[in-house]
Amino acid sequence: MVVALFALLLLAAIGAGFMFMADTENSANNNYRDSQKAYFAARAGEENVRLLLAPAGPLANPALNMTMPASGSSSGAIYVKNPNASETTGQIDPTAGAGTTIAANQYLDNELCQERFSGLGLSYTAGVACAQTGELPGSSAYFTVPTLPTGSIPNTGQANAIPFKWVRVTNKQNLMGLLGQSVDSTKPVGAQVCWDGTKEMVITSGTCLTQPTDMRPVWLVTSLGVLPAIGNISGSRRILQMEVALSPSIMPPAPITTQAPVNLQGSRYGEPYRWFRAGHDQLRERRYRRGFGAERVALAVRYERPDRAVQESGADRLRFALELLL
């Protein structure tokens, strides 16, 4: 009898242990699921704003004219906000003015200090989320919130809005704060980084748009995804970041250019023609004319300077200047 009672007690303990283990596993799975939801929400925000930064997008011109971030200057950062049906744009406040902890302000930008923008004057602790006095932005004076055309963000202001809350856009500087690495260690820390179509370049004066070589600014796009709270339990929260840049104009060294030897075929007449072969070691100019029955196309190829091409077809003439840079 006693043995049977002890056996039942032991089985009950084992069963309770299994139930506790199953509950712990379910909680871990739920946390992972919510974390993944927040990740993809933040990723959706990045991709949405990347589309708005495209050449024809509503954020392209504001972003091209941004300065480096600085306290008191609203031209140094852009925040795109995405409220749901129970929120307003004003309630999505990334600054410490709405609360200095995640518990008090779930929209707090506690990553900004890690970027180490000198103009913002924020202190930081390497590898630790911004939380101390002096690490959090105190007011919204350092950014602007653009007014976007209807439909720019799907379902914004509705109950089924994608749960990314804000996306921050800033220029990239010559210091990757989270990694502590520079793009070019020979250039000043904090200088603006530009994209020349091939690689990132650090400039020491002017802006990317005013450089002798056609360049575009490199933007840091940082997105916050926050899931709704469940009771007293706050929702999962993820911050993601990507770099984006528009491609500069293609500026070939001549109207016809190639990196391999090319033999141009066809009848040629008029003044003597000369070769040009585009390679890494030599370039020579060539001038030629081709006859096409009643039509003539006269094309001048120049490597040393911009030239013009003339196309004649009957009584019609189209003359255009080829604006080229070496």
C-alpha cells in the first residue's frame, strides 16, 4: 500500500516535470517566433523606404540634400513613421522626451549613439544599447518627418499596418560605429562617404553632388520593428540597418569605348580614319565614316575631349553634343 502511494507520488512528480518542460519549450518557441516577426517587420520597413529613396521616389530629393547629423539641425536625419490604427505619428517618438527606457518608450532610438555622429554630441558604451544619460537624443530637433504621398507605406494608420514603427535615414560617415572601422583610415573620421558607382569614397569638402567626379551619397537606413504587447508583456523589438546609394551617371571616356580590341567593319571613305582601342594600357582615337546608301552617318570619336556627332538623313539633320568626361 505504502509502496503504491510512493509510486503514484513519483509518477505525479515526473508528470509535473514534463508539463513544466513543455511549457518552457512553448515559451521559448513563442519568443523566437515573435523575434522573427519583429525582424521581418523591420526588414519590411527598410525595403519600403529603400523604394521611396529611388530616383522617382518622394524621399530621393530630401535625402540627396541631407547634411551630416547634428543636434539642432533637422536636415541631418529623416524619420519615416508608421503608426497603426491606435497610434498617431506624434506618439511614435524616438527621443528620450517620451521616456528613457524601453519599458517607458517602446519607440526609443537606443541605437543612434552607437553610430558616433560627432555632431550629435552623444556619448556611447561600445557594444551596449544606448540607455545612460547623454546617450539618448533629448529632442526631435535633429531630424525631420516627411509628409509622404498616400499609399507610400501600405496600410499605414490601419489595424493591419506592418509593425515597423520608424525608419531612420542618415548619411554615412567615415566611421562604422558599431564595428569601429573606417572606410578610409587616411581620411578624417566623420567625413561623408559617397558612392562613385564602383566603390565607396570619403570626401573632405563639399557634398557628394559637388565633387568633380559624379558621386551619390551613401545612406544608412535603420529600421525599428515592434510587435504589440500581450498583457503586461511587451512585444518583441528588433532594429536592423542597411546601406543604400543611388548609382551615379555612367560616364564613358568616349562615344564608343570598350575594354577589348574591336574591329569596326564596313565601307569607309572621306578623310583618313584612325584606330582607337580601349584597353588598360593604350587608347587611340579613330575617326571614320560609313555609307548606307542615301544615308550617311558621320561619327567623330574622341578620347581626349568631348566632341559632337552629326547624323544626316535626307533634309533632316540631328546635331547633338556628346558631353563626356575622362
